[in-house]
Amino acid sequence: MSLTSSTLLTLFVLATVLAFAAAVWLWPRLGRRSGRAALGRVGVVLTLQVLLLASVGLTANRTFLLYGSWADLAGKEGSMPSMGGQDAPGASAVRVLGRQPVDVPGGGTPHIGGEIEKVTVRGEGSKAVVQAYVYLPPEYFQKGNENRKFPATVVLTGFPGMAENLLKGLDYPKTAWRLAKQKKMPPMILVMMQPSVIPTRNSQCVDVPGGPLSETFFATDLPKAVSGTYRVGTSPANWAMMGDSTGGYCALKTALEHPERYAAGVGLSTDYKPELDKDSGDLFHGNAAEEKRSDLLWSLDNLPQGKSSFLVATSEQGEPNRKDTQKFIAKVKAPARVSSITLDSGGHGFNTWRREIPPALEWLGGRIAAE
């Protein structure tokens, strides 16, 4: 049974309620002064605590989609996704696993509501196979646009997180559809995915020696594969990257280090250097130069800045990244450009990001364009 299954959650909630009722019924008998009764009381309390914590955990996981499977929860890397499915027209680097409508009026008809394709992307240089969702706006399917090209934005989750967060929790396709309909941004393709080529390792867009080549995948492989499959241009003016938390760090890092690929990067609630812990493992293996380069504040001070544009978001209260965000803004120099969103208050979570995503997408609409 899937970790995110509603049936699993229902079973645990029901078991918790029944266990509580049984505890109330049995407690008078367990109140006796005997070793057996004492062990019974301990067992009842522990059982209720385990069931209650499991129910709360399953509810939180379904809400925020932190872990997609039992293997993710156990921290097992497992194998890469299989390439079963249908090749997208024009490129075997992208394989379509399925299609679904966008949750908007007329969403069942692609030329009205657009369409979301679930795909796997095979990286030529990184040799990684990564799952993603591609939102195609309704204009992509409309008559007369058969040769029209569209700008594309890679949208990344935090870590741990699932690409489904971007569809269900943060409503990126629905928001992009609405803003384009209101003429607040041009129609845009969104490529939505996790910020790592291995779902259980937080490689943070770094090429790990002897390990996953996340930087190569996001900076080189992904734009090439998507441009070879969908009607997206190949110049940096056609491409942007945005994300929250770890995904935001990856977006800023990639746009900063690869202005030849991405014209813009957006970081929501982001840190400005990689977090080294059990989820990341050893990212640098003693390579001090690469470790410094991955500190964005150090890079702004010490490396040439390209023509990329940046948007960073923070809050006056509730965001721990406020001071570093102000430092990032101060260090950006021409020809690079920087803009910012500062909320009065907001924490590191979905409620804050839902407020920042619409203005961020509007901003991106003015920074990238179709070829």
C-alpha cells in the first residue's frame, strides 16, 4: 500500500479511534495494583502514542508530499526510473509516462486548459534519468501556433519533496494558466521536478566526484533534452529556473554559474550555500575550490558575474534567510541584475510560497521570452 494512500491514512485514523475507545473501556481493569496491570497500562499508552503519531505523520506527508514511497522514507536510493513509456516526438531523451488535465475551467481540453505530461528525462552528460512534470499552456495546442516557440522555466521543489508538490500543493500550472489568461505573463512551459537527480540524496546542483552529476544535468542536459522535444528555444533568453528552499538555492546557483544557459533565477526562502548533512553526504571530497564556488555570496565577490537576472524572496519576520538575502542583493553587480520580494511576515513553507509565486512568475514573464 502506498505511503501517500488515503486508504492507509484512513486505516491508521480508524485504528487510533478504536484503540482509544478500547483504552477507555479497559482502563478500570488496568487500574489494579499488579505487575500485569502495570504492563497493560504501559502497552495501552505506547500503542495510542504510536498510532497517533503515525496518523499525524501520514496526514502531514499527504499534505506536504515529503516522501513518495516507503523507500524514500527509509532513505534508500534505489534504482533510476525505468524508461518505459512513449517517446515524446522529436527526442528519445524525454519519454512520456502519462498525461493529465490542468485543474482549470475547460481543463479537459488541451487548447483551453493546457496539459500536464509526466515524463522521464535522460541526461546525455550526467547519465541520469529523472522524473518530471511538464506543463504545456493552452496556446501550445491552439491552431496557428504549430511553429510558435515558448519560454520555459524549470521549477524545483525543496528537499525532501516531491514534484507533485508543485502541482497539488503550490498550484504552479493553475497559477501560470490564470496569469497568462489575465495577460500578466506570456504563456510559458513549466518543467517541474525535484532538485536532485537521485531523490534520496540532496546533491544541491553539485557535480559530486564519483557520484551524481546534478549540475551537469540541470545546467546542460535538461535544457537540451526539453528544447529537443518541445517548442522551446535554445538561447539563455528562453530559459529560467525557480524554486523554494533547496530548489531556490539550485535556481540561483545555476543561473549565476551558467548565464550561457539561463537568463534568470528565482529563489524563494533559499539558503545561499549548500547544506552539508546526512542527506547530502560529502559533496566535494576535499575540492576546496568547488566548495567555495558553491557558496553564492563568495561567488558574487570573487567570480565574474554574467547577464543573468535574479529574484530573491524573504520576510521581515519568520524567515531565517533575511540577512543573507540582503547580502546577496548588495553583492549583485552589472551586468547581472537583482530584484526582491520582502513580505511583512512569512515562514519557510507553502503558505508563504503561495503568496510569492504569482509575482515571481509575472517577474519571470518580463525576463525570458520565446525565440
